[in-house]
Amino acid sequence: MKLLKVLFVAVCICCGFDLQAGGPWTQKKGEGYFQAGFTTKRWDGSYQGTYADAQLFPVPRDVRESNWMLYGEYGITNRLSFIGDISYRNMQNADEINDVVGITFPTTLEAGSLNAFSNPTLSLKYGLNTSKMVSAVFIRFNPNISVRDAALGLQSDYDAATLGAGVAIGKGWQRSYLQTELALLARANEYGESINGNFQYGYAIRPKTYLIFDLNYQITLENGTYNDGVYALTATFIDNQGYVAYGAKVHSSLFGNFSGNIAAYSGFGIINQGNQPAGIFAGIAYELKKGE
């Protein structure tokens, strides 16, 4: 089942959502998985309001987010893994102001870019002793090291530390696998809590190549009272966000312990989230095997 661990990690990283990468599969003691990747996406509007009343509004300037990402997973024991990741983000407002009939922006914000790190993820995952399905529980913590620029209306991550816990289950067959997970995330600084989930199916189209379909979601409990201010105009990491996103990717072994990933994904913000019609991801990964 080692390949299944690698596949699920790769998809969670490419989609960039608040999930516990790796699914229910843990690394063996002394082994690990490490990946460097790049992803980019762009949006020109944001869904604002509540689940009962959400509307799509344009943003003053189109927003682009690009990420250079580092991810690592290491087996402390055969059932306990340590996981960490961090992104270096380039957030950018377009030069052109969006001219929308009937819409007057309170401010158009400045054109420019913000370059800063995301809030890193520090996590522990413990594999449970189950027979018919693979399962695990996990906890995660994200310290707040994010940076923001009010003149641009851009920020590199949520302005809050995050604590989360969840469970993941999955099952693998000769040429395919299926897995799902569910987590509860609580953020400080008066941000609302959210329920995050994932559903994923992968199928081997060739002996060392998998085609993977992925669905991710975040359901806000709508109980946050954080004042987003100008950042609501760009929908960058604001309070009470909810979304659904989906993607397809190809993962293939390259040479030795190296593998490559390429993906395309899309999604829509249900509330307080930018509309993101398309995004791409590419990455290269290395598996650390015991004794190497």
C-alpha cells in the first residue's frame, strides 16, 4: 500500500486545501516522502454572504496566487508519522481595474504583489489497527506567521493560528484505491470553525501511472466575527469561507525513488471565497526508504 500513501499526499498538496495529507496511510519507521511543487490560480470575483444568501461579486482587480510548496512526511514509528509543509506565496493584483456596470467599489486597491510564507502545518498522524479498512486519526497545528498589505488588500494566509483534528479511512485494491476523510478546524483571532473533507479515487492506467480524481470541500460553521476589512474585496483568506473543489491528476514513477505529478483542478467558492475556475499543479517527489 506504499504507493497509495504517495498518491494521496500528492493530490492534497496540488489542491492546496486544509486537509491532512497522506490519507489513512502512515509511513514506516525511518521512511518518508518529500515533495516540492508549484501551483497557480486566478480569480476575478468572490462569493459573499451566507449559505442562505450568497452572491457573486467582482473584485476590484483580478487576483493571482502562485505557490512554491515544500512538503514532508516521516515515520517516527510504523504507526506514527510526523508531517510538515509550508508554501512561499506570490499574491498579485492585476494592473487593470475591473470596470463593471452597476458596481462601485469602496476602494479599487493598489496594483502590486505580496511575497510571503503561508502558515506552516505541523501534524501527527496515528494509524489505527483495523482489519477491513485502513484508518488513522490526526491532529494538526498551524502557527500564524502570515503577512498582509492593506493597500493591496492581500494576505498570505489566515490571520490566525489553527488547530485541527480528524479521521481518515481508505481501502486499496490491485489497481485502484478509494479514501475519504473528515476534519474539524478551529482558528484563533475570532475566525469561525469549519469542517473540511475529501473524497478520492485513483486507478492505475499503467503499471507505474495513476489517474486520480479528487473532491475537496470546506463547510464553515458561520460563527466567525473577525473583521476582514479590505481583504474581503480580494477574498484572500477571509473569515467564514466555504468552498467545493475538484480535480484530476496524473502521478507517475520516474526513476529510482523519484516520481512526478501534474494536475488540473477547478472549484467554486460557495461563500466568502474567490471564484477559481481553473488551476494547475506540477511537482516532483522523493521517497526515503529505510537504509538509504
